[in-house]
Amino acid sequence: MSAMRRQPPVVDRDGAHAGRCGADWDEGPSGELAVHDVHLQRGNRRVLRAVSLRAQPGRLLALVGPNGAGKSSLLGMLAGLLAPTQGRVTLDGHSLAQWSPAALARRRAMLSQQVQLGFGFRVDEVVNLGRSPHGVRRDDADDRRIVDAALRAAHAWHLRERGYLELSGGEQQRVQLARVLAQVWESGDGPSWLLLDEPEAGLDIAHQHFVLRRARLLACQGYGVVVVLHDLNLAVRYADEVALLEHGRLLRHGPPAEALEPRVLSEVYGLPLRRVATGEHEWMLAPA
């Protein structure tokens, strides 16, 4: 595979990424992550039905829809954690089944809704777990450098020597974000992917926007980001593209202004919704 010319995320003194949107790639694999006519059956229930979706590096794709729409299942399929009953999932045009677990883990990382950790690890030790797919090295200076950089990128550097179990929920979420960043940091085989399953769940509004701002900035620097969101207004604010699902089917896929059309959303959620202008080119969704 051709090497990637993107630099890893740059971190300023406030913990935010600095850089321009877009990335410059050598000719080679597109880095696209896609599902092709996938179906997922669990017992008598069809979780996903004939879903085809392409996600591109350098963009943030939000998966939205009511409870039970199949959002988390689709994300798990993109991560290679769930196998489709029918259809296929590809990265760089190759089926995920063709990838070795270690090679796939170096290209994509998934942050689940809740990460259970019952041992009293220090924060920097938790983040270092993300380096596991990269093998054991005689000199782990690179791993230490990447762990430190990931902690800064997640604005969790000040927590590095604390016990993970002592942290608040929002602090733990930042540490887990640093862990998945460390997992895919400086991938040389193509653009890296971050798959986030409801990263805003259970967090206060400040932490919700913190996580989504970081995800958006990573997309601007060339990472592919797919995120499951319940809050439609977070999708409006941060997503480049939105995929709207209902009963396992893909209803809409496009820019937020197209995918989040109030008439369609009102039917899907069973609640009349309308757009409210919040600025010259800004809007949000609210009950009608």
C-alpha cells in the first residue's frame, strides 16, 4: 500500500489540534470504508436491510436515527466486529475478512458507548493499551511519545499519573479517546479511522462538544470519522455528512441540510420538527 503523507495531529498548548482541513495523499488506495448491500439478521429480527454506504477519509459521517434503527450495528459492522448475514464490508476496496486482526487494528479504532475497566491502571497505562496492535519493540520510546501526544490531543495530559478508576465519567471518556487515538496514530498504510459509538452519551454539554470538536478536527486532518449520535443538533453542527436510518434501512445520506429534512425527520421520530435559524448560515432543529 502507498504511504500516507499526512502528518499526525498537531497539538497546541490548549490541547486542541492545529491544522488545515483536507489531506494530501500519495496515489494509491482510496482509504474508503464502505458497506455494500449488507443485511444483518439476529434470530427473527432484521437489524439491517440492504444498506450500502461509503465513508471517506477527511470527513465526519454521523449515523442518526431512532432507537433500534441499526446505528450501532452498522458501526460494529464497519469496525469488523459484526459480520453481515449478506453483503460485504470493505476498507481500501478489500473485504475486512481479508485483513489480519493486527493490520485492521492499526488502521481503525472503535470507542464504544461504555468501556468497562475494573483494574486500577494509571491513565498513561490505559492509553498505552492502544499501542498493543503495533507489537513489542525493544525500544518503546516511540510508543511513549505517541501516548504522550495522544493524551495532549485528548486534553488529558494533566490526568496521566492519576488512577483511571478515580476519574469522573467525562475524564474517563477523554482517556478512552486518547487510547483510540494512540491505536491509530501515525498509520503508514493509509488513512486511519475512528469509529465512535454515542460518545456524547452520559456526558454534560461541555464534554459532549469537547469530544465532537476533537473528532471534527481529526477529520479535518485526514482521519476518517464515523460517529453514532442521538442528538440531531450535534450532527447539524459537526458532521460533513449524515446517514439517517430507520428500521434497519438507510433513508437519507448527504450533507446535514439534505439528510436532516424536517418533514422526513418528523415522520421518522413521530414528533413534528422544524428548523430554527441561529445565524446567517446556521440552524438547529426544534419541536414545531
